[in-house]
Amino acid sequence: MTLPHDTTAWAHFLKIAPYTARLGIEAVTADDGGCVLALPYRPEFVGDPDSGVLHGGAVTALIDTTFGFAVYFRIQEYRPMATLDLRIDYLRPAKPGVKVHTRAQCYKLTPELAFVRGCSYEDDAEDPFASCVGVFMFTAAQPAPAKAATVP
């Protein structure tokens, strides 16, 4: 399956996949090897009721999803993969009450791995609240190993 850069096609996936649909993650832009997704601010995703700052888990979900899509746009096909490593350096708290975005670029591929970097921000990508890097491992359904012969 090829992935068009037209956000309409992959925005549909975000709406039908239960996890991303529940979070309300939105498609913003895409190109070869990169994309931007957004997470609307919702009170149920607040981690600190006093400040109104989003919970880090909601932001992590946005980052992980965006990074995965960046890999798909780089390889231009669907291949099963798993997040092997995801590092998020929070530079400051996200501003409460506003939509947050993650921009990601898949910058290196090997036969087994994809390397991605990006940032999360509110309105200005030049003023990120988080810097992120990740490594994804391509997976494939493997046949079940044959039963070992029993030695008498």
C-alpha cells in the first residue's frame, strides 16, 4: 500500500484507528520522509489540573504516532514496525489550552531500522516545548518455529 502525501487519505486512518481516533490526532502536512500531526487540547488530557498542562502521556502518543507516519512517508509503503526507542526532552511545559503539533522527519533507514527526529510545539515550530528522537524496528509476521523433535 502506498501512502499519498495528500492528508485526506491518511487522515482517514487516524479517524478509524481506535487509539488515534479517541485522542483526536489530526493530519496537518506530509512530504517525503516527514509529516506534522496535531493533538487538540482537551480537558480530559490534562495532567496537572492547577496549571492545565497536558499530560506527558498524551504528548508521547502524539510524538510516537507522528514518528511512525514519518517512517511510512519515507519508505512509501506500509511495513509493520515497532517503536524500539523514543526519547523526549521536555524544554518547557506545553502552553495550556492550545492545540499541540509534532513535526517529524525520518532521516536514516537501514534494512531493519528507521531513525526519526522531530519536535513538538504549539503554534511556532521554532519555539518547541519538546525535542524528540526515535528508532523504529521493522517487523514481519514470522512463521511459528517448527516443533523440536523429541529425543528418546
